[in-house]
Amino acid sequence: MASRIALIAILAESTESAEQINALLHEYSGYILGRMGIPCPERGVNIISVAIDAPQDKISALSGKIGALSGVTAKTVYSPDGPKP
């Protein structure tokens, strides 16, 4: 399966989920290009962005597992597929 570039946006409203999120990111670390976390305590949320280069099924699996955690929302944006000029 072809690899794709994607960005997973994660909003975590619960600090209890941090350990679970980190465990999942570690599980998929071979595909992760980079990640950035921004704490926003005044709004009660932590913002995490994950850049990933992986087959679409791996990206979907990671995003789905993270989004299934309590107090966590995850959305994925994919790069256009197809040959580059």
C-alpha cells in the first residue's frame, strides 16, 4: 500500500488521557515525522499535531484509536495522493 502524508490534529480535554496518547504515538513512532504539543490550560485543552508518513490504513487506525479515548478528539487531513509534478 502506498504511503501518504497526513496531519492528525488532537484536542485532549483530559490530562488522564496523556499517557494513553503517548503510548499510541510510541506504537506508531516509525511513521511519525514530527509532533508538536501546545498546552492551553486557560481553555482546559491540550493541542497536539502529529505529522505522519504511512499507509492510509495505519493513519486511520492511529487517528481512530486516539479519537476513541475519553475526552479526546482527533481529526486527520491527508495530502492529495497521486504523482507529484
